[in-house]
Amino acid sequence: MIRHLAWELLRSGTGAPTRYVGEVAAREGLDARDRGLLARIVVTEVRRRGTLHALVRAFAKGRPSRDLAAFLRIGFAQLYFLDRVPSHAAVSETVGAASECLGLAKGKYVNGVLRTALRSSSEELSGDPRRDVPGRDVSFAEPVFHDPEVHPYLWAEDTLSLPAPMYKGWVKRFGQADAEALALAMLEDPRVSLRAAHGTRDALEAELAALEVSTGRGEHADILTTAPDGLEATLASDAFAEGRLTVQGEAALHAADHCQATSGERWLDLCAAPGGKTAVLASRGARVVACDISEDKLERLRSTLTRLGVADNVETRLLDEGESPLEADYDGVLLDVPCSNTGVLARRPEARWRYGPQAKQSLDALQSELLERGARCVRPGGKLVYSTCSIEPFENEQRMRRFTEEHPEFTLEADRLTLPRPTDERGPVDGGYAARLIRGE
């Protein structure tokens, strides 16, 4: 059943199948173990899709249909990336699901392709980048990936599952070694970033240790990180229930810090849900009007603010798309805009496959619209803070340069780009950008 459900999710056409795992698991009444396996298969297929496509090209005979290729990727995902699934179980269960969904002949085809790949693979690396899977002790007898000496960006798409245009930009900005390390880190489960909302980080670290939750310290003085398997106990802790601890990325916290909000200031947060940054502003004494475009988003926001004990400082407001608050005299406006999510690919793996010219064009229009809307609400001498969870210049530094050229009344006072290290105990788990602009008097 689990492979069947994974196949349905992956062929559904949704751009984010990992988001619906919980819904499907609840509908089918899956226990924790089966739900976990379903999540692992779906997440792994999305994260490693470039490599899985390369394996289908290398080992499948003919051109398998979309539905058949999905089963092959599910099988390869288990064989080469899910260590807890024995090879015999990965093959037999995937073949059984394919036979049930597509017929016995297709099941036999899946069986043949998976077993051919198994006979060709080894748990010893060869030293040939055309045959080795980066980050795994897996190699193949013959080349299955592009030659990095000839096609370095296609090799990255094959082995690092990062779209070639994205990897090309990273190499240009960070250098090949750092770009490859960043891409590899984005293929693993990220650590969880926690913010000390009340009390000291030291005290919360000791409290979590008493619950056998191991933590590391982020670079920011309020940030702790823990492994994914520590999240359940963290969310069940008194510290979380009482609002002394919350889940928040370090780059996101830096963006809130960038606001430099002080007691008595009036702030507008135009894209506020789920509320982490709003809560930081409110905790520092600012009065915040927090907006978003759906009631569901606002409910999440209110829940966060109530748990953290800052709801009294916040007015929530539902906005229609294109609507702007009437007030135009805020001391500060925060715009945490929708973006490409390239700073959080470990947590949002689907985002890598949405990266392309059409998505860039859509984001450009939306980010420009939000900047225009927010800028109209800043009083003379006030602050406009723009943030993303992207590490792409076209959404960050280049956008700020263009905005200030078009709006000379605004001056860029400070900006910060944070690169993620999601598997490092010292974080930061997330990457992103924040800029603070000042409107002239």
C-alpha cells in the first residue's frame, strides 16, 4: 500500500507532494511507522529526482510512460537512498504495487529494470564522477551520469539533483567547491532551528537536555538546533507549550532583527503568517498590524502569537490580493515576500523543480507589487525591511538596487545574505536575505 500511495502522490501533478503526506496518511489510517515510510519515499523522490531520472535513462529499456517511470523512481529511491529498506523488500513491494496499479506486464518490467540496476551497482566508490553517487557509498559498473569535465552543470543536475541553471549561478558566486557542498547539504534532512523566545538559551538548552533532546548552538545568541528526531519531544515540551521556545530559522530571525523595532513604534507586516517575525517585533514593544491573504494563514498567525504571549500587541487583518492598508504613516513596514526558497531547499525540496524563467517572471511581478504596496505605507524617516528565504541575487541585492534607483526617496542602510548550513550543529539551518531601507524625511 505504501508504494501505491507514494505513486499516487507523485503522479498527482501537485507541485508539492510532500505537503500532502499527512493528509493521505490520515485518510488511509496509517500508523506512525507506515506514515514515516511514506514520507521518506516521497521526500527522497523529490530531493533526488535528478539522480533518479538519470538512473531511469540508464537502465530502463525504451521510453517508459510517465506512470511507469514514477514506479521506477520510487524503486530506485528505496534501493539507493533509504538504508532501512532492504533491497529485496524495495524490489518486491514496488513490483507488487506496479502490478496492482498498471498490470502484471508492467510489474515484470519494473522488476527487470530494478534488478538490472542492482547487478550493476556496488557499495564501493569507483572514483569516477560519472559512476559515483555523491554523498552515498554507491557506484555503478558503467557511467550513468554526464561527464563533469564536459558538462559540469548537467552532471550536477544528474548527481546533486540541482537544476543546471541554479548550480551554474551558485558556482559563479560561491566557487565550485562551495557550490557542491551547499548542494549536497540540501539533499539531507535539515536540523531544526529553535529560538529562545523567553528566558536564556542556556536554560532552554538544559531543559531540553533533561528530555534527552541533544542540541547545538547557532551563531545567533537566541538559536539552538536539534536533529529532526528531536522535534517531537521539543514540540511536546513545557518550554514550547508555554511559549518560551519556538521553531524559527536563524536567517528568519536575522530578518526580524534587521527591523530594529523599538517600544512604541507602529509596524506593518504585510506577509505575516505563520507569525515568527511578527512575534519578534511585538516582543520588543512594537504595535504591529499583521496581514495576510487567507483566514487559514491568519489563524496560524494568531495561534503562534497567543502561544508566545504577544497577541495583545498585534492586530491581525485579512487582505484581498492587491489591497493595501489605508494607513500610510507606519514607523516600519516588513515585507517577507514569496520567493524561490533556494535558501531552504533542504526543508522545501520541491522548490528546486519550480526554478525557471516562468517562475522568475511571476516572482518578479509579485515582489515588485508588494514592495510598491509596502513603500506607500512608510512614513518619512521610517523603515522598509525586505526579506526572502532565497539566496538568488535577482530576488535580493539586484532587486534592492533596482528599487532604490526607481525610488530615490529610499536609501539602503544595511543588508545581509545568510547562507545555509542545514546539517551543521551551529547552523544556520536556513538561508536568506534581509535589507533595511530608510525613507527620506
